[in-house]
Amino acid sequence: MELLQQAQTLYRAGDMHDALEVAQAACERKPHDAEAWWLLGCISRHTEMPAASEEAFRRAAQLSKRRPAPLRVGETAFQKLVDDALAGLSRDARKRLAATRVQIAQLPAAAAVRAGVSPDALVLRVRQPEDVLTLFQVNFENRSAAPGDLAKLVGRTLAKA
């Protein structure tokens, strides 16, 4: 199996440390592969290596316009984006979320990934014992290159929840 594919498989299975080793090897073997660097950036975030993650994302952005560097915002700024998006929801969307507790986490937990949640998921909704919608800040940021992109993505995601 090709290294990049093997790293993706391990990443999706929640085996982050092995995925990290394989992704690093993929980047060493193919240093001009933006997808390998992007995956390394994602995995590095999950293994609590933010500086290495940002460097990998920067390399991916240099290699491909399809992979712009993610926008990073602080927790307070992200909470404000969520609050603004909630306030701007349609009446129907507000009604659907009325009994839902909306919370923010950095990333899906390793146990959740091993249980089948995508490590790149934007949200996780658990309805029992209470209705909780968790937004994963880093995954929103990874898909956003500019503040407007991030605000739109948060708004669209909440409107569909």
C-alpha cells in the first residue's frame, strides 16, 4: 500500500501516532506532494503538535493553490462566530436547535475517531441523554482561508444542523 494511502487509513481509524510516522515518511519520500503535507498537518494537530501542523499546512499551501493555509482564530473569536451564526439563523433553524446545547471542542477525541467519527468532522451531534451539538473548531479552520469563509461555513453548518 502506498504510504499516503496507508497514513490516511490509519488516520481515519484513529491510530494517530502510527499515522503520523507514515505521513512523515510520505512527505520525505514525496516532498512536492501537497496532499501528503496537508494530511501531515491534520495528523499533527491530532497528536498535539500545533507548530509542526502549521508548518505542514504552510508547505501544502506553497505546493498547491487547492490547499490554502488554514485560518486560525482564538477560542473567543470562534465562539463569537458561532454566537453570531446562531443569532442569524432562520426561525425554523432556531426552532430545530432550541433544545440543543451547542458546544465547541478543538477536535474529535481519539476515542470518538476510533468509534467511527471522522477525524475531519465539522460537527458531532449526540441526542441522548441530552441533545448536544459539538462544533470542532480546528476542522472549521482547516477548511477556511479567510475570516469570511469561516463565518459562512459556521453559518451554513448550523443552519443544516
